[in-house]
Amino acid sequence: MKIKRYTADSMRAALAQVRTEQGPDAVILSSRRSQEGIEVIAAVDYDEALFLDAKNQRVAPPAEAAARPPAPAAAAPAPSAPLQRGATPPPVPASVARPAAVQTPARRVEAPAAHARADVSYTLMQREMHEMRRLLETGMAGMTWSDKRLREPLKARVLEQLSAMDIAPDVAMAIAELTPRRTSLENPANLPLALLIKHLPICTDTTALSGGITALVGPTGAGKTTTIAKLAARWCLSHGSRDLALVSTDAYRIGAREQLMTYARILDAPMYSANSAKELGRLVARLSSKKLVLIDTAGMGPRDVRLTEQLAALKLGAAKAKVLLALPAQGEGHALEEIMRAFARVSPEACIITKVDEAASLGGVLSATIRHKLKIAYVCDGQRVPEDMHAAQERRIWLVRAALQMKQGAPRIRDEAYLARTFGRVHAHG
């Protein structure tokens, strides 16, 4: 471990010296104010095993003491002549009067207390060093973020704006890395939005309306049945209902098939049901003459034990189906991640962002699509069929502006401390 003393006029200046000479992994051992200013003692290459060894060496008895055989007991006094009546007996030596077990040296009797004190001291020292390291990292993260704002103002602006829109830190960092050093935009403040628009994965081919077999999957409450009805209505507006068929595999939710049947009657399109992979396979073969077959699947959460069975039935019964994933816009980031991982086993070609009108933020759903490179085919922002479903390629700019407007009136939670912790620390250790 390398230890060095630094002095400066202020703690910030001292930490800057530590960071320059010893790097971001340095540990502050102590700090105090002296006549020269602020004195900081820092160490690098900190190894916890060294402290463990030192502690063990302090509390263990010396080797020679442990190996030394115990001293022989004092010889008992030689027998003497019988005492005369009334005579006082001679004093008995302490080594004979008391058992040998009682004669444990004072140092060994106090050894357990010494061990306890050493353990407590070591724990306190370790805790203090961890706290000092955390303070050092926080201070250095703040300086790193300040340096970034000075050296790369455009990149810092992108990180600030995307964070304000609730874009996940890893996605914001990936987009910010693509920031040009100079911009031709008249208003550089629009650069973050321009980069987000450019890197949104948009589906230019609306697969659901090009014919074939399309299955819509997604979690409970994502609005799949209503979205199926919107897709069917858009098809009917262009091609009529003669070559359209609707299929439901949802045998779990009460009223699910009745809802789809209602839409089928309004559109004058046939509607069928399938309860297993075999039934679905026979039904798909029977409907081979139809130009578009839309399959409405059962809505299940990513942790539902029946989800695996449902997805396996879809893959077996409709192996050639194009799969679209319904992503609820109001979902939280971690919940959307679970949805993405759970439904990845059916390899969705694109997604449909639903319930945009119910969302307080679009940062989570946009982050999920960018992170997983899952193209967006449609955007749904209401219950009207089919008016409230729009092709994503026509709503790319609208989607980003909506994400910005949703957060403009919200309380500001992405302050300087958050930006320094999130992006300063990533840069320091990256």
C-alpha cells in the first residue's frame, strides 16, 4: 500500500491532487487543518488482507512464549521432625497451597478482552475507511461532472436533458457518446431531442398490415384486445373484411373472447377460439386462404408460471406468425425490463406502445426499446378504434416531444447531485 501526504489551501484542491497522482481508487486515511492549510493523507493499492494479518499479529501470543514448556513446580519442603505440642507450623509455599490452574499469568487471563478490543478497533477503522472512500468518490464524482460540463458542454447538455425526460442512465450515456463535438443546429438546446429521435428504433414496415399471420403478446392490462381491434379496423378500411380472421387463445380472462367477438361483429369478420397448440395449429391451417389472421393471446405477467406454456403453444401452433409485443407506456423501467426478458423467447419483430394517454412519463418505455433494439411499429394513445392508433414512423417526432412535455411540468428531481453521482462516477471508473 502506497501512502502519501498532501497539503493544499482547501479540501477540494487536496482531493484534486490525490485524484491526479493516485487515481480514483485512492483511499483517504486522515485529514486535518494545519498551519500549511488542509493536510490529507491518502493511500492507494489498499489491501484488506494486510489489515487482517496485522490484526492477527497483534493479538496472537509470541511464538517463543507458546513453545516454552511450563516452569516446573517448586519442590515440596522436605519432611521435618514432628512438631512439638503448641509449636507454630511453618508457612506453606504459595505454589503448593494453590492449584497450578489458578496460577495462569495475568497476560493470558486478559487475552480475551484484548481480542475483543482489537476486533472492535479493526471494525471501527474499516467502517471509517469505507466512509472516507465514499466521501472521496462523491467529491471526485462532483469534480468529474464539473470537468465534463467544461470540457464537453454538448455531451453534458444531452445527459441533462435525457435525464430530465426519465431516460435510463445507461441509455442516456450510450446516446451521449454519439454527441458530435460541434453542431449545425441553430439552437443547440435541441440537440438532445434530435439525438433521441435519430436513435429511436422505428419500424418502417408495418408488419401487421402487410398480410400473413400476426400474433399480439404482452402482459395483463396492456390493452391487447383493443389493439387487435384497431389493427383489424385499419385493415378493413383498406381491404375490407372478406380476407380477415380473428383468433383468440385467451381462455383465462373472463369476458376476453366476448370482447373480441363484439369487435368481430362490428367489423363483420369471423372470429375463432383455440385452447391448445393443436387446436391453434389446425385453425391456422384451416384459415390459410385468409390474407390476414390476427391472434389475440392471453395476457400474463412475466412471472406467471403459465406464461411459458402459453408462449410454447403459440410457437408450436403458429410457428410462422409474426409476433408483436404490446408495451404499456405507463410501466416502470424495471417492470418493462421484466416484460422484455419474459417475451423475448418468442422473438417479437416489433412492439406496439399502448396507453400513452395514461402515462406520466415515456422515459421508461423509450429506454427499454432503445436498450433492446426492439422496433416500434405503432403508438396507441386512446380507446377509439381505430383512430387512436398511429404508425410509429409518422409519430417519431411527436413521441419524443410528448416525452419532453410530460416532464416539463413535473417537479425537478434530476438535480446537480444526481447528475454528479450518476454520470461523474461512471466517468471516473469507466
